Amino acid sequence: MLTLKLITEQTERVIAGLEKKHFTGARQAIEEVIAVDKSRRQAQTELDQNLSAAKKLAAEIGMLMKQGKREEAEEVKAKVAALKETSKELEDKKETAEQELTRLLCQIPNIPYDEVPEGTCAEDNWVVKSNLKECVLGKDTVGNWDANPVVETAKLPHWELAKKYNLIDFDLGVKITGAGFPVYRGKGARLQRALIDFFLDEAQKSGYEEIMPPTVVNAASGYGTGQLPDKEGQMYHCEVDDLYLIPTAEVPVTNIYRDVIIDEKDLPIKNCAYTQCFRREAGSYGKDVRGLNRLHEFSKIEIVRIDTPEHSAESHKEMLAHVEGLLQKLELPYRILRLCGGDQSFTSAICYDFEVYSEAQKRWLEVSSVSNFDTYQANRLKCRVRRTATGKTELCHTLNGSALALPRIVASILENNQTEQGIRVPKVLVPYMGCEIINIEN
């Protein structure tokens, strides 16, 4: 969440940032935070004064008793009792204000960086790079970008190819669990495993330490990374134990550093993790949920970084290059979007999406989001860096990205590599798959 220091010292900048994110009632929300914080600080000041006065009066009681001035001592005792009663009221007032302050701050999203484009929706996102055509930074938006690559062999959508080559059984998934829970089998399961191993190996080569975290987390972890309370309705909740199925490995991995002070020399921290991910995807329907387009359970490799404020921008660039390298090695048509303010997530300060093209569906499919959260998550997590030179601590920056999410990568591989002989396996996956072609025979 945003820090009180930022809100109180740079109020207009914060309001402008929230308006850029199209957060309704930005000024009112910030003014309410400032008012509640003022009430909290006033209660704290009065409480401190009361406690100090009570302490001084308490010291007088013993002296008066020694001097035999019992009546005066009783009067002082009465004053101390009154101060203690007032102090209790002030303590309650302060705690109530603190709780209200936390509630208000949790409802306010992160503010975007200056380089984030203006815009209200996905159509206003900038296309900053593609392996399909030259893009003009700041002028090519999704809304006016007309590059639709023609892949002449991409005639069938992935759900038909999956059925033809017996790779994925969507109906069986419905029988076992429900819609959005496909069953991978044979070469389809092998392709999943190949991609997981490939992505993890590439992450290791780039210096990421592999983590195998739990796939269920407590509410504190969901709060730490901002999934709670903002996205509670999108998470599967195990009510009896009050645990949540993770929507992404970002949640457990980033929470490793909750309530942790990290020495500056140990940053940046680079972690990666393969997990199953679970999302309710409430409100999704139509073509957006066909086949592998939008699932309730899917596999994903996540990369996470904890860094110093001055180096996090460089870390973000390195993460973007890593994800782009994966798509290049898989030989897929892709583009990179810088998201506009209105299309950014609740917690991000800047975010880039990677999309691959589906010729069969005539649409772009998001396969990765790579975000810098600045201090927003770290403030919730109480994740701090201890500076070597001064010994002082300050909030870290947190970053993460998909590297990569499997469903739409699988869809793109199947659709963009279909031939008369079968599905051509990208060269980098051949050692993992043990074959160059997926066909009916094998």
C-alpha cells in the first residue's frame, strides 16, 4: 500500500497518479486518509501527554505519603485515576483510527510511474515492440495497431488440434471437476512437462534460485502481495481452514520476505517457482474461455525479484529481456505492450504484457505480465533493506513476472506449428520432448 509519508508529503502527485489509473474518488479517498491520520496523531499526542502527566503525579504520591499528607495524596491519586481513564479512551481512539487508516489504505491502488501511458482500457496500451513489424513508441496503441500476422498453416484452433492428436481432453476435465480444468494426456502432458523444465532451466541460467512453495496460503500472505482484500472474489477459499489456493507463485514466493530486513549486499534477490495456479475467473464467458484461453487451474513459472529502489528499474529491464528471450527461442509471433494507467493492476507501478498471436482465433493471447510494484507490496510486507553505509533501513522494491504461463503458450505452439505431418516441436523443446513432430502415430 502507499506510504503515509508519500501521501502527506506529495499529496497532489498521489492524487494525479490515482486519477491516471482512473481510480474513482481519488481526491476524496486521499483527503479521508489524511483526516484519519491527523486524528490518529492527535490522539497519540494527547495520550503521550496524559501518560507523562500521570507518571509525574504518581511520583508525587509517595513523597506526600512520606510527609504525612494523606489527604493531598488521595487528591493526587484521584487525578492519576482520571488521567488513566482518559488515557484508555485515547488509546481506544488511536487504535480505532489506526484500523480505519489501514482499511482506507488497502482500498487505494498503487500510483503509476510517469512513463505509464494515459488511457482507460486495453485499447489504449502501447505496443512497444514486436517481432512482426516496426513499432513507433508512444504512437502505436493496440487500438490502431493493424498488424495481424498470417500463418498460412494455422487453420485449426488449438482445441481442435488437441482433440485430433489426443493431447488435451476438455470433456474429461468437465466430468472430473468442471469447466476450466482440462486433462492433459500423452504428448500433451509431455509438452506441459517439457515447457516447465525448459522455463525452469532458462531461469536457472539467468541466476534465479528455484523455490518449491506451498500452493495454499494464509490470509496474511494474500494481504502482503495485494490479492486481499482487492481480489478475494477471484481466489478459491478453503473456508474451514481459512486458507486460499494461490492465483500465482508470486504470492508464496514474495511472502518469504514478509517481516524480513535484508542486507543491501544480498540484493537483488532472484527467485523462480513452478506451481499450479488457481483462479475463479468470475464473470468470464464466451470466446475468452474457449479451450486453453482462460482456465481455473493452470501451470505457470514465476520469476520474482526483491531489489533496492535505485536498481529496480534495471531489474525490470532484465526481467523483460528474459521473457522476450523465451518467446524468441520458442519461435512464436509476439508483441510487448506497456499498459496504460486504466489497464494496470491494482498493485503495479508499471507493467508490460507479452502477447502471442493466434492466427486460428484471429486474436492476441496474453502469456506474461512483468511488473514493478515499487514499495507498494514491500510496505504491506514490511520488507526492508538495511543499508551498508548507514545501517538504516528502508522499504525494498518488489517485482515479478510470468516466465511463462503455459496454457496460451501451448495454444500458440499448437496453432503456429501445425503442418500436414503433425505439430512441429520448437527446436529448443526437442531435447525435452524426445521428438520433432507430434502426430497421430506417436
